Amino acid sequence: MADEQLNESAEPEEDEPMQKEPEDPLALRDKRIAELTNDLKRLQAEFENYKKRVERTGDERFKAANQKLIADLLPILDSFDKALENTKNPGDIEGLRRGLQGLHKQFLQTLQREGLKEIRTDGRFDPFLHEAMLREERDDVEDGKILEVYQKGYVLSQKTLRPARVKVAHQKAAAETPEEAEAQNHDTPDDDRLKDEDQE
């Protein structure tokens, strides 16, 4: 029995937990800061890579769109080449005119396929679509009517690329009432003072 007691006291007790030294709170804080700093650096690097990838994709799309537009314009270039060859016969003015009309039509159709639309100029002035180059006082048409087009305007996908440059009608002001005329002709106090100074 004494031997059993000795053996029991010699064996470490498994029920007692191992005593850990308490960790320093400053060390824990520094460790957490280091972890968060590493996470932040990783996120920044991932975001930079994402931005570069988006830029590359945007550049590729832009180049592809340009390639498509240029490919659409090549037949027009071919038509210009044919027209230049046909100008060797100087007596065929009518043929040259028809050729230029055909080129104009072909070019306009290519641009319209890309979404280009001409701004209408057969109505009233719209400051979002038209640029008034001149105003002409007219009594025979309504105020704001477009009288003449100096340069056509165009929109692309609902956005004005270039406003139409136009001349706009402006109706003359209604005749002044006698009270309005007298109010404009009435001397202000400053005018009286100036007249008095002139008399001295």
C-alpha cells in the first residue's frame, strides 16, 4: 500500500490542466495589427490588379469598336478611289456629280448604321439641339422658328455631337404704351445732377 501511494505521487496527475503563461496584451495587439496590415496589403494588390484588368478590357473594346468602324469605312474609301479614277475624263461633269452623290449617300448610311442621326431643323429652335448664329426680326413667322441652316447638326445615341447652326426668327417687341415710353424718357436724379454741373 505504501508502494502504491509512492507510485501515485510519482505519476503526474492528468486531471490538472497545464498552466500557460498569460500572453502580453501588447503582443496580442501587435500581432493583430500585423495580420490586418497584411490583409490590407493583399486587398490593395488585388484591387490594383482589378483596375489594370478593367483598363486592358476597356482598351481592347475601344480598339475593337474602332476596327469595326474603320472596316465599315473601307468600302467608301474604295468608292473614292474609283471616283478619282473617273475624273480622268474631264468632260463627264454629270457622272462626277452622280458619283459624289453616291459617295455621300454611302458615307451617310455607314454613319447611320453606327447610330448617327441628323438633327431636324424644320421647326422651332431648341437650345439643346440648335445653336443660334443669327436672329432676324420678322413679323410674318412665329417667334423661334428656324429660318436658315448654316451647318447641319448630329446626335449619336441621344447625345448631341454637334448642334445645328441656324438663323432664328425673332418677333419685334410689341409697341410701347405711352406710360412705358415716358418711364424710359424720364430723367434720373443722376441725369439732373449732370445737367446742373454742365450749366455751371
